[in-house]
Amino acid sequence: MFATLIKHISKYVTLTPDEQEILTTYFKYEELSKKQYLLSEGEKCTAQYFVVQGCLRMYFIKENGSEHIVQFGIDNWWLSDYMSIEMQSPSKFYIQAVERTQVLKLSITDQQRLLERIPKLEHYFMRVMQKAFGAFQMRICYLFDMSGEEQYNLFVDRFPGFVQRVPQYMLASYLGVTPEFLSKIRGKKR
Amino acid sequence: MFATLIKHISKYVTLTPDEQEILTTYFKYEELSKKQYLLSEGEKCTAQYFVVQGCLRMYFIKENGSEHIVQFGIDNWWLSDYMSIEMQSPSKFYIQAVERTQVLKLSITDQQRLLERIPKLEHYFMRVMQKAFGAFQMRICYLFDMSGEEQYNLFVDRFPGFVQRVPQYMLASYLGVTPEFLSKIRGKKR
DNA sequence: GCAAAATCTTAATCTTGATTAAGAAATGAG
DNA sequence: CTCATTTCTTAATCAAGATTAAGATTTTGC
């Protein structure tokens, strides 16, 4: 299961076989069953997770009690609460497996040690963050420029298989509409 | 004007005087007058900007023709279109000075050269991106959990001086409400 | 100092999508 | 296989904030 990670890293930096070997010792492999939690509100977030296979969701509970999904994490994505990590503050988020999911866990302290051993990985993590940040800048665009209906259509276009993988109400939660409204949108198209 | 940048960097990594000297040769200082542009829609974004003093805004034009502000950049913040940089694609954004602003420009190619000379700066940039990404994760929370009115109040609390610095319609544009509605909110409080 | 441009306010009407409620369909555990 | 839980749909009513329009105020360039 390290093959997936190493392949991903090699898009940004080249690792020798030795370095690949070292790398693996800092990660912890975890196999999550559906609905299992990696992080809950109130806990300090102490690790980043690389999704090898499966699907995670990161969400928070709104004041009115309903939940809202901030991000999904699918194959080859990193997921974590970076505000909690940076500020060493309790997280407002939950990270949960949507389906059976395999992740590689890298704790903050292990990441520090790993980066001391293989400094060029700093570059990898910088690029990963840069890419994720770019995606969020675009997300703000979509949120403000498109109606719920347009956003749903765009999402379906960009991640065709994904729509079947998660329950509809989670998609609604991600897009920021109610499940009822999403249902109406879908009803209209048939 | 490099003092501000070096002080910011030193929060994350320690530079020797030599390294500080090297650093300065890769940046270009620019003094922007109000309304001057650093990036326009359709251009490839080829640099990152560190705000020494002043205020930038990054916005895009919606389909209906109105503009929406994605981010402000004030003292000590980095600002750029990271999607455009990553994908080498034309930007959808404008970056413009809201007031007289001093920036340090670091082009992508100069960044590469700089990081070859001083590799430990990779760590600095990673942390900067991580912090910015964390801020955006929280921003999604606020967008979905709070009414326009609550968001305005929070913003005023967190950046008290800032509200006087930018025109109200820009704040409205950042919060995702119309200037008319923001005016109503403010009217209510007096 | 004055005209033009930029910004802010008020108020009426209209839209999108939320809320509520209830039932239908699908999935899952034992 | 079957009952319980989870998920999805439909429809009525409601609310937040948009839109439109107009006038007031402030700022800026010359």
C-alpha cells in the first residue's frame, strides 16, 4: 500500500530506493470500516492522513445541529485539520470514513523527524498544500458564482463515479443545500 | 522593506545574515498606487506577492458581471493564484491594490532558484501554505454556519481597524452579500 | 472650489432555497 | 426473510437576502 503514496510523491520529487524504505517507517497503515472516525470535535488534530483507497469526509456540526461537509478525501488526497495543527487548538471537525477506507497516517512529530531525514520531502508537502489551497480558492468561486443546481451539475461532470459512491444527503451537505432541495434538482432532470 | 519579510520568515526558520543577504536578491520590490493591478483575468500567474504594507484584494468577475472578492491580502500575507501557478493555466482572478501598497514580488522561477540556494526555505513556504489552507477551511465553516449579519459582526471583531480601511461594498463582496444588505445590517446597529 | 465620480442608504418587490411534515424506497442486521 | 434503520422524494409554507430604483453623501481630479 506504500506504492500508491510513493507514486504520488514521485510526481514532485524523486526518491532513491533507500529513501523510499526510510519513508515507510514513519507512516502507520490503518484500515477503516465504514463510519469509523479519525478525528472528533474537541480533540487536538495530531496527524495528517493520506487516502490510499476509499473515501473520507471532513465535517462540522453547525449551531443549528445539522452537519456540514467541508471536504471529501478520496484516493491520493491528504486530509487534516490544518488550523488545529498550526494553532495546537482543539478541532471543530470530524473526519470519518464514508466507506471502507485505507489510509496512511503521518503524525506531526513523525513528519518532523521524516523531514529531518529526507529534507527534499519539504518540497513535496509544500506542493501538496499549494495544490489544495488552489482548489479551495476555486471552490470559493464556485460557491459564490453558481446556484445549487449549477454546482451539482458541475460536480457530477467532474467526478462522475463519485456521485454513486456517497449518499445523496452527503453531497447536499458538501454543496451547502438541503437534501430536499438536491432531490428537487435531480427530479427536474428526469 | 526586507526587514518585514525577514522577520516573518524568522518565525518559522532561522536565517544567517549571509542567507538574508542572498534572499533579498531574488525579490523585486514594488510600490503600487491605489487600484493598480498585479494580475488580471486571462493572464498566467507567474509570481507570488508578499504584502509589506498596505492592502490587496483578489477577486473574480461573476457570470452576471458583478465582482466577488475571494481574499484580501494585508501586511505579512502572501497572495497569489495557486491554481494558475500549479496548472500553468490562465487565471480567473484579478489582484489589485485597494490602497497604496508595498509588495515584494517573487517569481516562480526565482523561487525555484532561491530554494536551491536556501533549501530550508521550503519549510517556510510549506508552513505559510498550511496556515493559509487552515484559514480557508475555517472560512468554509463561517460561510455555511453564519448569516450575513453574523459574518459581518465576526469580521468586525477580528479585524477592527480593517473595516475602516476598505469601502463597504468590498466588504460586502468578500462576505458574499450585496452592499444594500450590508448597509441594512449596519443601519440596524445604530 | 467645484463638478464628476465613487460610495452609501432606504424601501418596495421578488427569488432561491430552507423548513416542516409525511410517506416511499432502499439497505442492513440478525 | 423480515423488521428496523437509513436514505430519498414530494409538496406546502416561510425567510434571508437579491434586485431594482432613487436619492443622499463623500471623495477625487482638475
